[in-house]
Amino acid sequence: MPLTDTALRNAKPRDRDYKMFDGNGLHVLVTRSGSKLWRMKYRYRGTAHES
């Protein structure tokens, strides 16, 4: 299920960083300080990467 604008706005910081998944490797990393960073997880030559 894709992330909605409301879900992202209501995401609050927790004791640890956590991810909210959007699909196909795309997710938002919510940090302890409250920052929200879009990230993409992918595989290249059999090795997992995240950018």
C-alpha cells in the first residue's frame, strides 16, 4: 500500500530510527531527531545497497 501524505505528516520520532515502506524498495526513514528521508533499497550484482 503506497504511503499517503497524511501518514508521512503524522509520522513521529521514536526511540530508534524506523522505516515506512512505499513499495518496490522505496521507503522513508524516520530518524530519532524527527527527520524524514526518502531512501531506495536496490541490488547490484547480487549485493544489497541503499541510497
